[in-house]
Amino acid sequence: MKYSRLDAKDHAREHMRGIWAACLNPFTPDDALNETGLRANIRHWVDDLNIQGLFIAGKQGEFFSMSLDERKRNFEIAVDECNGAAGTIMSASDQNFDTVVELARHAQNCGADYVVVHAPVLHFVTHQDDILFNYYKALCERVEIGIAMWSHPDSGYLMSPQLCVRIAELPNIVAIKYSVPRAMYAELTRLAGDKIHVSTASEVDWLDNIEELGWQLYLCSSPPYQLQSKVDQRMNDYTRLAFDGQFEQARKIRDSLDPVRDAFRRTKPADKPQAHGKYWQDLLGQVGGPVRAPMLNLTEAEKDATRAAFEACGLQV
């Protein structure tokens, strides 16, 4: 560990900055984790695209279809390949609390920088606040590593800004991926001050959140490696300009990506997000490959439509 539990907030405030991407996991045709492909993707993301941090084994990475040993191996590969050149945040999310603790401890022991843990599904509960505070408190007491909360509608509820601020008082809570309406994450940003990083996955709002909310962290989804290539890094460009306060120029570059965003969005089947993202990676020269059950792969017609939109969107490769 690079820091202690009591130093976690200060460490994250200094080092957990910039663009962090949520990683899709490549699998082989016979359904194994494609370790060679994953390593190649990480090298490209870090060395060529200058992504500052990687979110490993989350929903994008199909953690729900992976064994516990595979998830741990996923952590180890990412730490090994990043080797300090980029940060790592490992998804320890699971409905079973013992599994969350086991994964968080493995992340801590293998050299990861942080873990992210989404709020659990709570069946038959209409008042969650005390339960959720105790959930994160129990986790914080069992590990040293910095923890990012994650609230999203999949849990069946959204954590309020007031609850998030309460949890943020715990010493090793360092961030939140807050998948909520903008008014909610803006309120949390105001209430939280410098206790935690507040972020959300929307790339199209990233620039506005830097300018209007003072955000320093994009945490995170797949646009950093889907909207960019080694020779076309407009997301990096507009982020750098925004951090320098050159917002008018940054907006022009951000808006120039609209055709790419549109091509990606209109060809993505609602029930095949990972498969579509992986095929887009293939078109970019990354390692995509198939998804695992229960997720669905693209049909040939869907691939044709995606390829045509990709070739016409103006993204240079």
C-alpha cells in the first residue's frame, strides 16, 4: 500500500485525477479471459492514449460472468501492466459482503490503488440510509485501501447527496461514481467540498463539470478509448485545455466529437452494450472479441451498420 487508511483522502486528492476509463474485458472464442489481449489493450490505453487510470472488472468488464479467481486475476494483470504508469481502481462490487471484503483485500495486497464498491441491492427495504452507512463503515474498517462509492439506479434506489456526505466522513472513502441526474451530483459536489472526488460516467458532460463544478476526475466509462486513437485524442485535448482554463477552445474540440458520439450511440443495440463496445474496439485496432453469457453478441447486420457508421464518423485511426 502506498498510503494508510488515514492518509487515503489526501493520497486520492493528489493522485486520483484526470481521465480514468472503465475497461471492457476481452474473452477468447472458447470463453476464456484473453490475458494477452487485455495486456495489449492496457498498453495501448496507457502508452498511446495517456489514460490516467483504469477501472477494472466492473459492469463494463462483465464481472457478473466471471469467477472470483478470474476477477482476482483481472486485478493482478492490470496492476502488472500499469506498473505505476497509470492508476488502478478495482471493482470489488458484489451482493455478498464477504466477497466484497475478499476482493478489496486482494486488490490491496496485489498493489491496486483503490477499489470501487457499488451500493447493494436491498430487497424489501424502504429506508436505506443507516444500512448503507453501516455497510460502507464495516467495509472501511476491514481494509486500508481507498474506497469509491457507486450509486446507480440498478440498486433499486439512489443514495442522496446528504447520505453520501455522511459516508464521506469515513477515513478511507475517497470518491464516488455518482450515476444520477446532474442536479444531484452538483449538490453533492457543493456539500462534499474536498472530502471526496465526485464524478459520473457521462463524457458529454465532463467539460461542463470541469468548468462549472471544478471537477478533477472523470470516473468513468469507456469513451476515453472509444472516442480516441493514437493519432486522434480530442478528449485528451479538450480536457487539457479545460484544466488550463481555456474553455472556449475546449468546447470547440469537444463539440467536434459529436459525429463520433452519434455514430456510436445510434448503432448500439439497447441489449448489447458490451458487445457493441467490443466490436468498436476491434474497428479501432484494439482487442474486443465476444461477450460471455448471459450477454448477447452482435449479429452480422449489426456489425455492418456499426462498421459503416464508424468509417463515416471522422475519427482518425
